Amino acid sequence: MASAVFINCPFDAQYQRKFRAIVFTLVYCGFEPRCSLEVADGSQNRLDKIMDIMGSCSHAIHDISRTQLSSGLPRFNMPFELGIFVGAKKFGGRSHSSKTCLVLDAVSYRYQRTSDIAGQDIQIHQNSFEEVILVVRNWLAQFNSHTLLPGDVPITQDYKRLLRQFPRICIESGITTRRILYNDFVNIIKVWIAKKGSIV
């Protein structure tokens, strides 16, 4: 079974291309993307849902690039979820002690001025989905000691191909493109890559 990776990042339209690049890269490299969008259960507390998913994942990707003011207040949810993940690794016992995470930001050294994670190894994506693919792919490579993952160049090329074909795929599937569910998007990626023969 593929290793599960929890994704903690913005889900808005401005970040969408980078978010989808993360999901695409994970699937392309043989990992299972997980995030809070996969379950729509009105009876479950949102934080409980996030912690349940996070608890089942050995790895996580946290993007803290969007903690700027929104409606007069800073956006705390991304760094808060990063804190939960780090806390689980530290205090969650043996079953969580091997958790690993990739922390992303858009601008070099910005986090050092404002955060207690200044000692962490933060990767910078410069708000570029191509750079997101490169950084995520290289981070994943450490977990495949016996397998050479596809390089960032073919992953990026195929991601661009999928983006071009995506509207047609949605039309043929009878799915409204702008309202596509996360699970539908992941399944489209899996089918697209499997037919192409690129999945490892």
C-alpha cells in the first residue's frame, strides 16, 4: 500500500495550481495524497477530522506561505496544523515518532523573523508550481532508497499536459470543472497516470 502524505495548504483559487501540483506529484511518485477535503461529514468536527487523517499519515507537507492578514486577522490554520503534526511526532508515542514533514514557504528566510520553526529546514517554492513539483519530488526521493523516482522534468511536463486535457476529461466524465470534488480530482490523476504508464 502506498505511503500516505497529509497535505496542509491553502485550498483557494489563488493556490489551486500549486495544490494540484502537490497532489499530482505525490500520485506520480507512488504516494497517497490525503487532506481534509476528502471527507464531507457534517456530523464530524473539522479539527477531529484533520487529526484523524493526520494520525494515519507517516508524512506531511505543510505550506506556511499564506499566513498573511485575511479580513484583518492572520491565517493561523496552516501553522496550527503543522504544530499538531510536530506535536504528534514528539508526544504521540512510538507509532508517531517516525513521522516526517516537508515545510514550504514562498520567500527565503521570512519564517526566521516570525516563527519558532526558525531552526527547521524550510523549502522555498517562490509561488511557482514548477518549483513545488521539484521540491516535493526531491523530498519524496528520500523514502525510496531502492527505487529511482521519476525526475521533476517529466513530472512537470505531464502535469502541464494534464492541465491542458483537464477540461475535456471533466466534460467527458460529466463533472463540473470549477466544482470538482477532491476525490474525483485524485481519481482522475490516478487513471490518467495509469493509462500513460508512468506510475511507479
